[in-house]
Amino acid sequence: MGDHVGTFYARSMFLIGPNLPHNWLSNLGQEQVCHGRDLIVQIQPAWLQGLIQLCPEFGEILHLIEDAANGVEFHGPSLEMLCHQMEDLELSDPAERVSKLIALLVNLAQVPRNVLCQPWNPRSSKAEESRVIDQVMQSLLSSDLKMIKQAEIAHRVKISPSAFSRLFQQATGGTFTSFVRRLRISRACNLLMTTKDPISVISAESGFSNLSNFNRVFLKEKGVTPRRYRREAEQSIQASI
């Protein structure tokens, strides 16, 4: 999402503002399908802004909309209840759905949330540029992280390396190199949580050429070492059982 790369789980909940590039990838086999993986509600920004102008009581939603421009993820003990509220929208009749949507937005504005990516300037909004960026993201997310090279990705989408660099930065707010670095760290986090592989093996599987560089970059991105990240993840999983 923008320049953010992270992991989503069952019952994760996000709010994404307009024109913010985003993509989701599940570790599924070629013929495997995960039914009901996503539940999406699309809201016209103009409708929300009009609602706030007509009803100042909903002013707290305004801050939520401002944060959503850079993508937000919700968390906290109320998340399960909010997920049920969102599921209930699907079963409601159209008139009832409007009031329930407003109630959901008010509740979302009151729970803890993390803003996920850096401020993004949507200069790359032309249809052809958007298509190229989508193609780039699909290519990145399906590539071997050890083999990703900017020149090869640019060649796949049939634009020059310099034009690709400018377009990617306009679309994501960051450089190709920093995005790939975050992608590799995200891959490492997933392996640390889901496998018992040695950290040296995870470093190589995530696309890092040496272990010391992996440890340094991981600490910078996550604020903890890979070993501590794994230990805290294990403790968190045990506490939730």
C-alpha cells in the first residue's frame, strides 16, 4: 500500500483513501481458492464530505478520512465487534445499510489505528500509468526476491529505466530500491513467524546477500532484531491461544 509492505491476517481491517495504490497477495497454490477472503465496502469521498458538512456531529470522521489518504490499519479489543458490524452490512437492506455504515465509521474513528505509508502525491493518475504500476506490483509480488532487478522490471513493462524510476516514485512516494527492501523484510517477517528455519536461511530466502546486512536492515525497519521479532511473535501467538 503506497510505500508500505506488510502482512494481513484473518479479521484484519483497513481503510484506504482514494487513488492510493494497493495490492493483496495470498500464499495460495495455483488452483487454490480462498472463498470469502475479502469483504470490501467502497465509499464515495464526496458523500462522506457532504455528510460531515450537513452533520457537524460526525466531525470525528474527518480525521479518519485524512489518515485514510495514507492507508490505516485498525487494531485493539474492539476489532472483532467492528468486523461483525461490517459483515452485517452485507445482510442489511439498502436503507438500513446507510445508517449502519455511518455507525461503523463513527466506531472506527474511535478505535486505535496505524497510518501505514508516507504522504503520497497521486501525480501518476493517468489510466496508462496506473496500468503500468499495477503490472509492476503484480510482477514484484510474484518474483523471486533474490532475483529482482529494476532494469528487468522496467524491460517487462516496456519503458526505459529512467522513466520507470520516475513513474515508480510518483506512484508510491518512494524509490524502487526502498520498496523492494520493505518487500524483503515483509517476507522475512512471515518466515520468522511461520517457520523454524535458521535466521541465516531466512535471510537468504528473503533476498539478502549476507546475514549482517539483513540484521542491520531488519533492525532499522522493525526496531528489533530478527531473533527478538520471532520471540515476540511466538509469545503473542501463545497469549492468544
